[in-house]
Amino acid sequence: MDSKKLRINSTGLNGSIDIPGDKSISHRSIMLGAIAQGKTVVNNFLPGDDCLSTISCFEKLGVKITQNKDHVEIEGAGFDGLREPIEILDTGNSGTTTRLMVGLLSGIPIHTCMIGDESIAKRPMKRVTEPLRQMGAKIDGREDGNFTPLSIRGGSLQGIDYVSPVASAQVKSSILLAGLNANGITSVTEPHKSRDHTERMLRAFGCEVEEAGLTVKVNGGQKLVGTNIQVPGDISSAAFFLVAGAIVPNSRITLKNVGMNPTRTGIVDVLVKMGARLEIENERVENNEPIADLTIQTSELKGIEIDGDIIPRLIDEIPVIALLATQAEGKTVIKDASELKVKETNRIDTVVGELTKLGAKIEPTEDGMIISGEKKQLTGGHVHSHGDHRIGMMLAIAACIANAEVTLSDPESISVSYPTFFEHLDYLIEEK
Ligand code: SPQ
């Protein structure tokens, strides 16, 4: 495992960058393109390790996919054209690939085995295998189907009305993808609204998806038709530079083509509520997804409370929001976020542990954390990504406001969602 000396004590981040494609939307473009009839062309695809795992799984299922950096062409096989693979499907570090593919494969009459890395092996799968079994899916796996490796013998499914105990786009999407192949109607109701990229993209592929409040419904037997997808920039990647722009003195950063789907913009709401100098310009819609350019400048921030409905809208941004809060005036309390415990790492423990090493005053709670805003520079230290891309990127931004050397173990994990992260960071530090 490598270690990287991070750039510290920055005197300002300045310039403009194009944020790479959205990870959630990139995954879905491959999945829906593969089960559609005809060709799908994807532009601004994210060539991060997670999305490459999705491509590799579909290639093993016999789908012809040509990828050249961020341009991908998929020869749709339709549901009927997926071939029983001789190899195990390896989903790498990607929860989205694992959970959505279990649903998608449950209703297709082939046998598949699925495995991921060490982190995936610890992430709960019962949240999808349980409702899929209620639909008639034949899934087995370690600890009665709660952990990988998983084995799926696809067959006929029956639609269900599922009330999910968690707000999770992966649970919702897995069941809806199974529902496309089930008899009758499948509905999913969530306690809070989670990201809705699957619903939006299914419509772009010609499917009917009904939404009423927190319930989403699909009819079984619908066919998807290949289309062109322009993937917006990933707001979860933009979040690292939004926070950097707000907390590093003398900064002004413009982030172009950022996805502004309201189920993902909790970070924007938090920045505004904390008092950040943020401008939103050039708002437009492409492929049913809103996009804008964002400019952030060094800001005077105040601590706030973050809980309830907003949590699923910023769940992946909490590590970097915790860093943001260390530079605010007053306390920030994050609640209702126990889902953080089942991400690539337990993100309550890894955020608190790593930021504490750099001198931040932060305490874990059962469902979140409390950060004392001290508005002071962080200290140096040796920190660890724990193999979690979002922890690695948060720590690299933290180093920008550290007053002594910071080294990061396992920086490679960042390529899961943002392979050009360090290039962009160096450019913003050097651009004047
Ligand atoms: O794909 P994976 O590994 O689960 O990735 C993460 C991330 O930080 O990139 C979570 F660890 O994002 C999830 C997100 O937290 C991606 C996702 C999606 O594309 O549907 C939904 C969220 O997870 P969940 O469990 O709330 O549905």
C-alpha cells in the first residue's frame, strides 16, 4: 500500500474545472443500456474503478461494450440476450453495482455468482436479497444471503408493494429493476426520498414509472429502448472542491456542469445555510437531469444542525461536511445518519478518527457526529483513507488547511469515483 505526501498550508485554490461524470448515473447508463433493445451512447461517462466494474460484469454477461475514456457505446442485449457467464461477476468496491445487479439478474433465467472486495464483503445485502426473495428470487450467499459471495438463480418473479425501512436508492433501484421482469406491478415506498436517477433514466429509455409521494411504481414486462445519455458532473465529487473553496483562504473555484438533481443537492443547501459565498449559474436540463455551474469563494461559516429529510440528499458528502464544520463558528450536529456505518467504511468512525489525528474537535454519536467549529488551522499527521475514496479525498482537502506535513496511506482508493482528483487539486493550487 502506497503513502502520499499531501500538499499543505495552501495559500488559495483558484481556477475552473469540469467535474467528471456522475458515478450513480454512469452505473445506471451501462445497466439500462445493456438491458435495452438497440444501441446506447454515453458521453461524459465516469471511468472510475466502480463504473469499470459494472462494465466488466456486463461484458461477462455477453454484452458488447466499447469504452474510450468517457465515451461508451453499448449494444443492448435486451433482458433475453444476457448470457449465463462462466466467470464470477466481480463488483470490486461498488455497492451500487452489487445491489442493483442482484435485482436486475433475479428475474433473468440464468445462474450468476457475484463477489466484491473486502469492503463489499462487509456491506449488508439482506436489504435487497430479502425483498427480492419476497418477489420469488432464488438468491443465496454467506450468512443466509446477507453478504457476498452471492449466487443468483434467476427465474419468474411476482411484483410486490415493498415498504423499505431505509431511504436507499440502491434498495429502491434493485427492486424496481427486478420489477421490470416481474408479473404485475412492483412498488417501493421509502421513509425519505433517496436519489431518483433510476426513475429518471428509466423514463429516458422509454419506460413508464409512476411516482406518488414517497412511492415509486413500475409495471412488469416493459421494454427499454437504447438512447443517448449525457452524464452530468458528479455533485458528490464537486463537494470536495466546494468545501475547499469555502475553507481555504484566498480561494475562488468554478465547477462546471455539476448535476443539480434535487435528491443530491443537500450539500448546496448546507453550504448556503452555513453562510458560504456560493453562486449558481447557467442552470439547464439534459436527459431529465438538472445541471449548473457553481462558483464558491472563501467564506465566513457558522455551525448548523443537519438531520431528517436532508440526510439522504447529502449522505456521501458527510465526510467532507464534517471537515467544513471544523472551520465554522460554533457547533455542527449531524443526526439521523446511521447509514454512514454501512458504507465503504463505517464513515462515522473513519471521519472522527482521521480528523481527530489532524487536531479537529469532533465526537461520534450513535447516528452521526458533533463537530466543534474552531476556525483554526489543522495540524499535521499521518492519516489513512481506509480504502474509502471519500475519506481519502476529504483528507487531501483537510491537508490544504494543515500547518505541518500530512501523509495519506492508500490514496489509490480515490480512483473509485474520481481518478483525476489529484490532477484537479494540483491545478487549483497552482492556478493563479
Ligand atoms: O456504490 P457505493 O459503494 O455504495 O457508493 C457510495 C459512495 O460513497 O460513492 C456509498 F458508499 O454511494 C452510494 C450512495 O451512498 C451510491 C448510491 C447509488 O448510486 O444508488 C446510493 C447511495 O447508497 P444507498 O445505500 O443510500 O442507496
